[in-house]
Amino acid sequence: MRIRRRKGGVTAVTILGSRILVAYDGSDLGRKALHTAARIAGQDPGIELHIVHVLEPMTIPAYSAGIVDLWERRRENAELMVSEAKELLQPTANPVTTHVMNGTPGECIVRAARELTCDLIVMGSRGLTGIKELFLGSVSHYVAQRAHCPVLIVK
């Protein structure tokens, strides 16, 4: 992989392969990561884009009333979110696949990239600062430390 940079962003990324995983959470940075991945993939219509959204475990007691309905609503919202992300990529000629996973975001993103044999992960930075980052860390930091492939963090 070769990356050319200029002040203000990446100008070109050359990938041999290729599958790009985009970690997508519906945020502004998630959309920015999506568009960045689309620009990179636009170099070759054979590059596959995989949009991954992760549903984190709920911290509601299992015996709570309506827990199944709440989980189903979250799942439906996640499916809608990745469908909308796929629509944002309609102008691209690249194949796009969506994935909704359950679990811890960092772990799921790393696992999906490995299982899908991705050559690049593109994701937004989380922007945690100070004490929160010290104790919680960030998803992008976790992924950058553990992924088998390069990670492009968009901010």
C-alpha cells in the first residue's frame, strides 16, 4: 500500500487487492470515513467496500420488560443506518456490502477485517480526551493497535 499525503488530507492511496472495511456509526466522522473510503475505492471498481456497524451490548437487566422489543428496535435502526450508508455510496461503481455485528466495537471491527480479509480499515476518530481516554481508551486506538492491516483514522 502506498499513501500520498498533502496538507489537509490524503491525496491518493494505492491498494493491491482489495477490500476496504469502513467502521460506520452514523456520526459526522463516520460519514467522513465513508466518503474517504469511497474516494480511495474509486481508483478501481474492483475494490470491495464493507460497511460495518456494531451494536454494543445493552446494560439493561435481562429481566426488564420489553427488552426483546428494545433489542429488535436497535437492530432495525442499525440495519437502516447501514442501508442509508450504502445509499450514500450509490455513485460509486464498487461493490458494497453491509454488516451489523453484536459486541464490543473494537473487537468486532478487528475480527470483521480479519474474517473478510480486508486490506484497509477506514474509521473516524472518537475524540475522547483526558480522563475518559485514559480509562476507556478509544475504538480507533484499539483497532489501530490490533488490526492485521493498515488503519486510516479520519478526523
